[in-house]
Amino acid sequence: MKNIFILLLLCFDLLSTNLLNAQSNSKIEKHPTEKMFHSIGTSVYLDIFNGPIREKKITSTDPFGNTYAYYDYARVSGFSYFTFIYHFRYNLHEFNENLSFGASAIPAIGIFAGGSIPGNSVSVITPNFSGCFNLPVMAGFHLGASATNTSSSEMGLFFGAGYEFNNVPMFYAKTVNNRDIQTKWINPCISLGIKYESNSAFGSLQEINLKIGLGLSGTDFKEPNNFSNNSGGAFVFRRPTTIRLSYLTYLNY
């Protein structure tokens, strides 16, 4: 009887020790690298830019010596043939294994095609195959797959918002009359991503991502026809805009 009591006491001690260790281990903070996620991707023909509209007051003198003034407008507009994207994310807070809140930086560089939409008196020289650069910095929620490193879901969602820096094109030729067209600007942006697990050779988790950027303020045209007639229609985006549909694959998930 005494031996049985000692055996039960030893079993109870062993069990309680294991439970305490499990409880303490569950409270150990994750190593920072376990909250970092890396993915790379591409966008082909689906990375579109419309830069800020620049207004210019032009003064002319007719043969009779009369001076008059009018307003002209121009902007950089085009798309990237091919864009390479890197997405870095750090989870700021993990609510559970399938829900987290993180901060992201998503630099992207591409091959710019297009040029500008000039006004009546502007001849813009912007070479094709010049570079374009885009850097969104966002915060957002991740649900399901890749929300954390321990997520058990095969599907996931991402919704983020922030600001992006654009340099389009990176290598830019002035207009023939040395007029400056704005090629660097910052605007708010949002992003929606759908993630899914697959047996792709590129990785076990992929993401289809849509990013949209829209400037805070639009141009108040003094002579709108001087822009819209040369842009192929009466309707134009008065704000700088960016749209990108991309494919990403995760490297460490």
C-alpha cells in the first residue's frame, strides 16, 4: 500500500511538472523573426500610373501686338511592362493563430512604358523603357493563411491602407521647352490580397493582390478643354492615381 502511494505521488509530481512547463512555454514571447514574412512577386502590364497634373500659364502675343494668356496642362501617364515586387511584413500584434495586425513595406521597380498626356503647347519627350519605382508603406489586418506562422488555414485575406511614394519615370527627359512635369509624388493607397495554398513550384502560399492609390486633391482646371481634348476624352482623373494587380509568393511560410 505504501509503495502504491509513493508511485501515485511520483506520477502526480511528474504530471504537475509537465503541466507547469507547458503553461510557461505557452507564455514565452515569439522570437522577432517568427513575426517577419517575406514574399516576392510580379505584375505584367497591370501596373498603371497617372501622375499629378501640372498647370502652366502661357502668354502669347499675336502679330498685331495684342497679348493674351491661357492655361495648359500635362501629366506623366503610362504603365509598366514588367514590375518586380518585394513585400516585407512584421506582425505588430497577433490576436490568435489566424488573425494578426502588421506593418508592411512593399518596394517595386518596373520598366515604364508610355510618356505623358500633354496640353496644346507642350511637346514632352519621355523615353520608353525607363524605370519606375513605387513604395507603399501600409498597416493592415491578415486573416487566415499566413496571419501567423502557426496558422492552420489554407486560405487567407489581407486588407491594408497607408501611403505610397512614386517616381515615374525614374529616368526622365525634359520637354522640348524645358517645362517640368512632376514625376515624384506621394498619395494614400489601399490594398486587398487573397491568399491560397497550392503545390506551385514557386512556393506553398500564393497571393493575388490589388493595390489602388489616389491623390488627396485634384486639379481645378481653369481651361479644362486644354487638357481633356488632348487626353482622348472629356473625362480625366483629376487626382494622381495608381492601380496594380500582382501575383506574390511567400518565401518563409
